[in-house]
Amino acid sequence: MWDFSFFICLIFVKKSKMLFSIIIPVYNRPDEINELLESLCVTTYKHKFEVVIVEDGSTIKCEEIVSKYQDKLQISYYYKENSGPGDSRNYGMKKAKGEYFLIFDSDCIIPPNYLQEVENELTHDYVDCFGGPDKALKSFSTIQKAINFAMTSFLTTGGIRGGSEKLEKFQPRSFNMGISKQAFLASQGFGNIHPGEDPDLSIRLWKMGYKTRLFVKAFVYHKRRIDWDKFSIQVSKFGKARPILNHWYPEYAKIMFWLPTLFVLGFYFSLFMLVFLIDIPIKLYFIYFVFIFVVSAIQNKSLKIGAYSIIAVWKQFFGYGQGFLESFFRINILRQTPQEAFPNLFFAQQITDIEKPNEQIVTENTTVKKELIKSKIIGITGGIGSGKTTVAKYLMHLGYPVYISDIEAKNVMQQKNVLLQIVEKFGSAILDTKGVLQREKLASIVFNNPEKLSQLNAIVHPAVKQHFIEWLKNNQDKPIVFKEAAILFESGSYKDCDFIITVTAPMQQRIERVMKRDNTTSEKVVQRINNQISDEERIAKSNFVISNTTLKETEKQIFEILEILKNK
Ligand SMILES: CC(C)(COP(=O)(O)OP(=O)(O)OC[C@H]1O[C@@H](n2cnc3c(N)ncnc32)[C@H](O)[C@@H]1O)[C@@H](O)C(=O)NCCC(=O)NCCS
Ligand SMILES: Nc1ncnc2c1ncn2[C@@H]1O[C@H](COP(=O)(O)OP(=O)(O)OP(=O)(O)O)[C@@H](O)[C@H]1O
């Protein structure tokens, strides 16, 4: 995904435009925001950057705190309904003006050289998504330092987060990560699971061909949960989220994810062995915890932190391990859906910045008052070969009424009055000896000549629109109907839709799929692509994106979207 545009952008950014937008979701934590903003005020970074604070439906707001920093930082504050951290970050990224988004949790403190370190890394070896490590500050409480040890030490599963550069596919964590605007638009950012929204995003980015990397020097001071109970709840949720991610992306499941569970089962087994007076296993556990104590005490120069680290590691393993086991059982054995198994891990995703539905659907001859049509109209679009018809047909199979414009257009074009207009414009050579439209011939004319294409569109689109309205009237008792169209935006028919789904797939895959489906050449497919808008443009105007790489994942995304739409 790396291209020279980033260099150009960087040079441009330094002169005028802004590179970085810092996005911080916050929920009931004004004090944390104060410390975070204070730390940003002393940055050594010389260029313009902005801070976007998204208050996620808090009852204790940080608006007043933020206003204190209006003179020192370029800062915006948004308050919205509670929809979870992932969606709040997405909300902030949609509002942001920068080209690269830096995301922090509100409980972070940013070192002065952070922004410069990130810019150096991006200039040296660009990547569309990165993550940074976390460290504890001297001023942190004993519990915070012990938790930090448990979450980052090589003696626990935390080692991978702290500093290993070897990881090719580092999964950034949302407390300290960055993502380019382009990758955000393409992926639509975080999903509605929490926690786990960060690995979910990384995996989706990888599948789209983006890379992720660890920026070792771009660390933040991360306070983490301040008491034991909150920490236990958090790690248990991490444990529950993991089998869900494994279920969604089995190819990314690792045996290592089982370690805490094995640790817990091993512990119970060791206790059981005591019944037979076999105490070696329990002694091994004892030695491990002594080791934790010694290493943490030396590292933190405190016996107390060493002792507290034993509690932290214990809570980490047991919270995560038991959560993992429960989740594995529900998802893989009881075959519950993740939402059924753990509804509290899912936020109903807010859909931000939706264009107000049009009051009317207007064609040359007919005006349908939108209030007479009770159905929600969901547009499905995507470039050629993205798989929008595949998605449309799947929805049909689920029983939803779906209008597939390509297919309907073909019928409409056979109508006498429409065919006559086409012949008038393109000549009778466009018909075969039996008077049937030769589509391939027409295609070779219009996809080589934008003017001719718009002439054809001007004939076909109004007729299709008229036909769609009749179809809509026949389905007005249905709460949700779908309209699939390749050129939903180009034709303006997106304005009739209440929500829009864009289907995407990597370009090469799209070309290969169409070559195979239509037995055609890549040149011909590319010709059509050149007559359509880009995925980026489609995505920016859509409410949902389906990344259609495998049918299984597409199915999953369809169900997630349906779940949200049913509640809208
Ligand atoms: C030129 C025509 C006859 C070629 O027919 P053909 O059977 O080869 O293609 P088909 O209609 O099945 O479309 C296949 C794909 O081509 C692309 N495509 C079709 N029309 C257009 C267009 N006007 N602009 C850009 N891309 C288009 C889309 O990705 C579409 O899904 C046909 O595409 C056509 O009439 N297009 C103009 C009408 C139109 O816009 N139809 C699309 C749905 S309203
Ligand atoms: N996830 C997938 N895995 C494998 N093949 C797929 C997948 N999705 C779609 N296909 C195949 O790719 C081809 C293109 O898909 P489809 O016809 O749905 O695309 P489209 O976006 O409607 O294209 P067009 O713009 O040409 O109408 C079809 O042959 C379809 O069967």
C-alpha cells in the first residue's frame, strides 16, 4: 500500500496541511483527559496537529477541562450518545482533518518526543497502521505498576506487547496506535466488539493488503485500570473476546492464546495431585511466582511492587484463562453466536453522519412521497466484480426483497420505447439480425467513450428508476428492502436510500473474478473500472462496508449489518 503519495503528502503537510489528528474517546474521565492534554502541550513536535476528543455519552463530562486547552492546542470536542470506544474513535476519525490518525486511550500520557518519533518512522519506512508500546511512569501507583508489569513482562503473555520488533504482523492496541486516513476509509475503522476491536481491525487490514508494524520508540505512559476489580473484569473480557476473534478469523488463531487457560487448568490439576501427595506441579507454580516477584522487584526497584505483581499476574492468568474457556465452550461447543454468548461485549454501532433521507423519490414522471413508503431502502453498491450481486443474492436467499439493478436494467432495455431510443442514438447496427440488442457491442462503444456512456445512461437510468418505484410500491409492506446497483452514486440513486452498503474486494481479485465469470479480458474489466468511481469515494459516502474476500466472512458481515439495521 506504500506509495510516493505519502512523501509528497509529508512535504506538503509540513508546509501547510496537517498530518496528524489525535483521536481520544473518553467516558466519564475528565481527570485523565486533563493529564493527557497537559502532556501534549509540551510536545517537541514542530508542526501543526489537532486533537479530537469524543465524549462517549459521559455523565461526568470533560468539556470544561478541554476548554482550558483551547489556546494551547488545536482541539475539538464532540459529545455523542454512548456507542463504545471503537465507534467513538471512528466518529472522531470522520471528523478529523489530518491525513494520519493517532489514537490514544484517555488513560495515557504522551512523552514530548512521541509525535516526532512517529513522523520519523513513517518517513523512514511507511506503514498504514502502527502500534506503540506502553510504559509505567514513576508517579503511577503501586497497583498500576504491578499491572503494567503483568501486562508487558516477558514472563507473561504480555511480552509480545512490550518491545519485540521481530513480529512481522504486529497487532496494534487501541491505547496507542495510528492509522492512515486511507486505511481508515477502506476498512471503516473499528467494529462494534469491545474489547477485541483492535485485533479485529488489524486482521481486516491485513486481509485488505495493508501492513501493520510496531514503532518501538513511540511509547506512551499507560495507567491502565486503577484497581484490582476493574483489572479482573478487563482481563476476563479480553479472554472472552479471543475465541470470538478465532472463530471469525481461524487462520489467525494461535496456540499461544491457550496459554493462560492451560495455566489455570494446570493449577487445578496441581491441586488435585496433592490428594495423591504429589507436590511437584504445585512447587513449579510456586517457583514461577517467586520468579515473578524477584524479576518485578528488581525491575521496579520495589519489594512491594514485586509482591503486588504476583497478584496482578494471578488475576491476569485466571481472569483471561477462565474467560477464554467459557467463551470457547459457548462459541465452539454450544455453537452460540458471539452476540448471543456475550451481548455485553458488543455495542450497537452508531452510524454517524448519515445524510438525511430524501423527502421524496422523484423521477421525471412520478413523485413518491417517502412517508408513503414505509420500507427502509438499503443501497448495495461496489465496483465491478466486488461481489455486490453475490451479497444481494444472499439477502434474497434470506427472504429480503432485493432489486438487482443490472438484471432489471437488462429487462428494461428490452422495452420497446427504451430500445428505440438506444437504436436512435447508437444506430441499428447495435441490434442483431433478430432485432436483439448486442450488449457486448454496445459495451465496446460506451466503455471506450465517456460521452457515449453518459448518453446511454441518460436513456437507461430514468427508465430503471421508474421501474424501481413500481417495484417499491409492490413491496411497501416490507420493513427493509435492498437496492443493488453498481453505479448507485454515479446515477444519483443513492439519494433514495436510507443506508448504503459498499462491497469491496482487492482490485486484482475483482479483475480475476470478472474475467472468470464473463470469460473476458482484464483490459475490458479495467475499462469498466475506469468508468466507475473509486472504492475510497464509495466508502466515504457509505454507512457500512463489506469486505468480500471469502464468502464465510461476507456472510458474517451481512449478519452484523442486518442486526444493526433491524434496530434502526
Ligand atoms: C453497456 C452494457 C449494455 C453492457 O452490458 P453487459 O451485459 O456487458 O454488462 P451488465 O449490464 O451486466 O453490467 C455489468 C457491470 O458493468 C458495470 N457497468 C454497467 N453499466 C455501467 C455504467 N453505466 N457505468 C459504469 N459501469 C457500468 C457494472 O459494474 C455492472 O455491474 C450495459 O452495461 C449497460 O447498458 N449499461 C448502461 C446502463 C447501466 O448503467 N446499467 C447499470 C445498472 S442501472
Ligand atoms: N467471496 C467470494 N469468493 C469467491 N468468489 C466470489 C466471491 N464473491 C463473488 N465471487 C464471484 O465473483 C464474481 C463477481 O461477483 P458478483 O457478480 O457478485 O460481482 P458484482 O460486484 O455484482 O459485479 P458486476 O459489477 O460485474 O455486476 C462472481 O462470479 C461471483 O460468483
